[in-house]
Amino acid sequence: RETVGHLRDLPRYRQILATLARYGYQDVVAALRLESIVRPIERVALGEQVASLSRPHRARLVCEDLGPTFVKLGQLLSTRPDLLPESYTEELAALRDDVRPFPAAQAEAILIEEYGRPLDVCFTSIDPAPIASASISQVHRAVLLDGRVVALKIRRPDLHKIVAADLDILKNLAQLAERHIPALAVYRPSTLVREFERTIKRELDFSVELRTIKRCQTQFAGDARVHVPFVVEEFSTPRVL
């Protein structure tokens, strides 16, 4: 009741727990005392093929199934051999965040919302087909009015809301882990989630990346071995780079 009471998105909480259960992590759900949130039909494992996989491999599949927040969490955990055995860090290091692109119409809508003006006064052309698509953003080829070709990086629609809901759930799960699983409490899961929250919020804000690029340009100015792409600040926002 305490867990359900403060959540904004119970269906998402149930989805996370059901995914853990389906991939053979029913023991984790039970240890957190959250079995009642998962419907009996959702506790069914995915079949013999999945059951034959190692637990680290299934942990990676859980992250992939649950989307951007958990892909990024898995990538962070892959760098923490102080928290996880090598079998887990190696498996999670293989997480890929290339995902299905979102429609070009949504990309254009985001650009118009960010710029507050028609796109034809900003660009000569924008390729509707992305050249890359990842969990946080996708990239389109575009041409500025002065003829320069640019990579237009656009954050996924509504991603900020999705990540915020997932972070709220992760904070609650961390608190429950510290309360009910003594073996995990010593690793301070709540502290780890707070660290992850800072990391992913920075990654969602493209203005942070813009400042990093500018800093690198200054630091490596005059070094012929290093090339740092230019940034068009006029058309860069927290959601677009």
C-alpha cells in the first residue's frame, strides 16, 4: 500500500515488476514484497529458451525490454565492478541503445516548438529519414541556409516524462531493497539511484553537451590531431543540438 500510494504511474510500476518476473527474477520481486502488484498471468516466464539463458544475460534483456531509462541504468552498472560480479558487468556492457526511430512528423513538431518559427526559415532541407536512432535521441541530416551540412540531434518526444516516472519508481525500489534485502543495503541503492538521476538528467539536457563541445574546442584549439565539430547555437536548445 505504501508503494502504490505515492506513485503517479502504477501501470509502469507493474510493467517493471512483471518484466523482472517473466525473465526469471521472481525471487527479487518476492524479496521486495511486491508480488501482489504483479498479476498472476504476468508472472509466467517467457519459455524454455529464456530459462536456459544465464541470469546476467536475462538482466540485460530486462533492461532492453524496459526502455531508455533502464538501458542507461544498465550501462552505468556495467562500469561498477565494485557493485556487480564480472559476469554481470560484461553482459550489461553489451547493452545497445539503438532503437526504432520516431516519425519524422514528430521530429518536425519538436523543432517547430523549440524554434518558434517555420523550419524553412532555418534550413534548406531536413532529411526525414534519420541517420541514427538511439534511446535518448535520433539524428537527421540537414542543410542550413548558408549551405553547411549539419547533424540535427533531436531528443525523443515525451522522454523527460518517461524518465521522471521511471526515476520515481527506481527510488522507491531502492528504498524497499534497503529495507528488505540486507545483502543489498550495504551497497546503498538509494545513493546509486541518486547518482544515476544526476547522470541521466544531464544527458537529457543537450545544452550540457553543447557546453562540453565548446570547452573541448577551446582546450584543443590548435591541435591538428583533434577535430571537434562546430555547434550552431542559434538552432540548439535543451532538446535539440
